[in-house]
Amino acid sequence: MTSNPTWVLKRFPTGMLSPDDFGLEDRDAPVAQRGELLVRTLWLSVDPYMRGRLSPAKNYAAGHKIGEMMVGGGVGEVVVSESPLFQPGDIIQADDFGWQPLTTVSAKTALRLDPAAAPVQTSLGCLGMPGLSAYFSLLHVGRPKQGETVLIPAASGALGQIAGQIARIRGLDPVAIAGSDAKLDWCKSIGYRTGINHRTTGDLTGAIARACPSGVDVFLDNTAGPIHDAALLNLNTFGRIVVVGTVARADRFDQPDIGPRFLRRILVTRARIEGFLLDDFEAQYGEARQQLTEWYQQGLLETREDVAEGIEAAPLALIRMLKGENFGKQLVRV
Amino acid sequence: MTSNPTWVLKRFPTGMLSPDDFGLEDRDAPVAQRGELLVRTLWLSVDPYMRGRLSPAKNYAAGHKIGEMMVGGGVGEVVVSESPLFQPGDIIQADDFGWQPLTTVSAKTALRLDPAAAPVQTSLGCLGMPGLSAYFSLLHVGRPKQGETVLIPAASGALGQIAGQIARIRGLDPVAIAGSDAKLDWCKSIGYRTGINHRTTGDLTGAIARACPSGVDVFLDNTAGPIHDAALLNLNTFGRIVVVGTVARADRFDQPDIGPRFLRRILVTRARIEGFLLDDFEAQYGEARQQLTEWYQQGLLETREDVAEGIEAAPLALIRMLKGENFGKQLVRV
């Protein structure tokens, strides 16, 4: 049997994740059952939604159990196929990769990739879950009109970098919020009109007002916290807030979020605040993926990856992404 | 000249309104200018939106100034018409009645009433602003589907009593929240399935869970405050909160509303929270008024009024309505 170092959840994090919440176990390679594929892991994805699963609280994603293997999106090469849909040598993307070099995934939800069409790890970024999330949250929930200002935090992250470029392609006015000047410079180079460094700006509300002189029409809220508050105070009449994530609260995940509420302002502005979950758009994945691939092949979607090396790096990659220390889509190359 | 006791704003209220915020001045009867009507006031309406106007803060309604006459919805008989649209003796409804027995209104926005069709004061209630607000906020913003549970606070109030009955007519499942058992009994008699007395219920969240065993699909939020919080915790996936008013905060109107925020829950449930302002539906008033009048004449809309007598009573009528001490649509008979 092959040695197969495997990350498991040792305990539920309290506040921000710690490396000690995870344990690396020396397991045997798993065996593919009927309908499964044994896959050699090439890439693992770490994503904000994972914070929600690492909690005993009810969530939209099924929760991890203590002692259970960490699971997430990945790309790999099929070694053994127990499904007529795939053959050894196929490169596939799936959302149920174990955090281990050899893992089994369900053939039913796996996606065969064409390495000639785009680098295979884009299926975890601009052509995968973050790209689809950007596409549907901005266009289908935010429903922006020509020329409207779209404010996007974590703007160089996996979702933000694609959302900003879709906004540019669609004739909108994208404004970035990010945690460093280097990130903002890159955001501007890919099409954001301007940006705000939320770590060095004292008065976030004022900074948004200056960066968005016509106000904010759509706020793609993937952070919650103080950025949400400042954006809401700049929201135009009939403005929209699409609640995509709450990563700013990753360190206080299970604590109540106490702060100013804005019902009066929502009333006065007739704002719309709406939660977004990608799964709801599954029926339309095909057309969105086709559109994103087209834009990518036309050179309209630039991407930036932040790659951690080796299976050992997976928990730290997740933690730095939740802290906003990554620059670009955070990946692990196994 | 006729003596014409007239209410003016003496100072901006801090917190809950006080009778001392208003002064009764002995003015002369006004004179109608071109395009205006001199009207003998029959009924005045006091409504939650008035709290917002009595503030120096920016709001959706133009603010009152200190020393200025109080203004609101009313019904009256035309005495002098400086408009070809109306004649002396016409009974009209308008939104710019001064709080005085003889007042002038703009002919352009006045509405001629047919006293044979319905009691004229219904133009301030079920066939007027509160009825239209109930109609559009529930049906056009809440967009309920057959059989869905609709939770309505201030359920015996001007808006709530109509919203509950529209919900019943449309095959929905209306649940009342009100401040007394007598109000709840009446709510059930007009079509609410059940109700919750928020003044005697310790655990509002649990009470809503018991009253709404299938969860809350649409919450017609005309209160904000603790009722909003408890409703949100019972909101179904894809639930909708229509923000119609914030009357529970009438006593802390200009203070920040600090408390639990629910972005994570909005994300998980894909809830939609949307502000409502009646003016946005002006183009559709005609059809809604026709539908409401039809239901009223078919006996499908029961109404209950709480009538204060005499122009002197106007400020106290407004205050008791803001405190929830009224039982039914609060009116002043002049």
C-alpha cells in the first residue's frame, strides 16, 4: 500500500483557524468503489466557504466531523475508474477531493477537463466555483444596469478578480477594495477603475464616497464586517447588496455579530439585500462556463494564483486565505 | 376672519414625541391661491411616516421645519375652489392637509371621493395610503406564493389589517403580531390564522416558531426592533423581509440601532431584505385602488378605526399611534 498523508479535522476551530486544528495522518491509499474514481491529486482549492463547514453550527454546507478527512475542490488525474464515464489518464475536477495525494471522488459530479483549452487549475478559479459565483452573484442577483458602480471587496481574490473583470466587460464601473497597495495596483491593471486599501484607510465610509462619486449601486459583499457597514452608508437609492460571504468574520465565526443595523436606511433607499449561494444556479452552469471560457480564451479574463506547494501546506494555505494574506486565487499544488 | 386653531411643530422631538413638541396657534383661515382648494377638514390621518419627517435628519419625506404647520393626509369638503377640477361641496382626499379646521390643499394631487362608494375616511385607510402600502408591499415586493406563511406585526393597525386580509384572499397563511389579546382576537376574526401578543410573550423567537410551524416565508416588517430579529431567526430559505416601517424605534429615532446582525443567516437562507416606499408604485395606484374597492364592496375587507375627536386631539392621536396604543386605523375627526 502507498503511504498517503491525509489531513483530518482534529477539533473545531474557535475564532480564526489554527494549524493545530488539523492533523496529518499517514493513511493507506483509498480504494475506488463502484461509481468512484481513484485520483492522483494535482491541485487542491481552499475557499472561504470551508470556514462555515468547520463548525458544529448548522450551515448550508454539510459540516465536518471531528476526525474526518478534510475535503474540498480539486483537480487530479484518474488512476482507477470504477465508472464508465471516465478512463485512467483523464484529468478531472471535482468538489469532493480529500486532502491527500491519492483520493477517491464520485464520478457523478466529476468534470472532465481539456488541458488544451485552459490550464487545468482554472477549473478551481475563473472557470470554476469562484468564477461561476462571480458571474451569477453579480449578473443574476446584483442585476446591474449599464454604467452602474459595483463595489467589490477582496477584489484580487478568486471571486473578486473575476467579478471586477466581468463588470468591466459588461460596461459597469468596478471599484476594488483590497488589503494592500500591490493588490490594488494589480486590480487596476485588470480593469478596476480605482480602489481602496481597507487596511490603511481610517475612514472607510469617506474613502468609498470619494472612490464612488456617483454612489454604490451594487455591493458584492463577500466580507461582512466594517466594509459592509461602510458600503451600506454609500448605497444609492435602489442599491443592491449581494451577500456572497462573510470572510471578515472568520475569526469570530460562531459569535453573534453585534453592531449597527440599517433597517431605516434600507427603507429610505429601498435597498435590496439578498443572500447568494452558487448551488441555486446549477441549471445554468453550462452557459456560464461557456461564456467564461470564451472570455478567458479571448484574453479578457486575467487571473492571478497564489500557489502553496505540497500537501503539507494545505491547512496553512486555508488559514492565510481566510486572513486575506493570499494574493490571487489560493491553490495548493500537490 | 374665522379663528382657525392650527398645530405647528415647536421643536424636534428627542426620542418619543411629547405633546410639548407641538403648539396650537390661533391663525386666520388661509386663502386659496390659484390651483388650490380651501377645504373644511373632516378627517385627519396620523401615520407612522410622520415620525420620520419630524427630524432634522435626511429622510425620504421632506422634513418639517420648526414653527411650520403640521401637515398630513386628510379628507374635507371644498369651500372655495381656485381650480377648474373641483367645485364647492366636493369631498376630497389629499396628502397635504394642514392640521387646522380650514386649510388649503393643492388641487393637482387631490382626489375626489364618492361618498356613496365607501365612507369617505376609508380613503385614509383601506382604500388609501395604508391599503395601497399593504397591497404593494405584500404582493409586489414580498411576492408570496400560494400557501406561504406571511408574518405581519402591528397586525390590527392601518396597514396590517389590510395586509392580513389580502393575504387571506390570496390563499396565503397570515399570522398576526399585535400588542394585546383583544387586538389578536379581532385579527383572527378578520382572517389571520393565529397570532402572537408581543407584549406578553417572553420568547418571541420561540413563539413565532410555534405559530409558524412551516417557518416564515414573507415578513412584512413595519416595526424593526426585537420583532424583526425574532422573525429573521424563523425565516425560511428564500424568505423575504419587506421593510415597510420602523415604528418600534419611534422613541430612539435618531440614535444608531445597535444589535445583532444576520448577514451569515441571510447568506445561508438566501433571504431577500428589501425596502418599500409606496411612491415607487404610483403608476399602478389606479388598478390597486380598483381592486381594493372591489374587495371592500364585496365585504372582504373589514376595517376598524380608532377615532380621536377634535382638532385639539391630533398630536395625542399621533403619539398614541406611534406607541401602539391605538386599536385600528388611527384617525382624527375634526
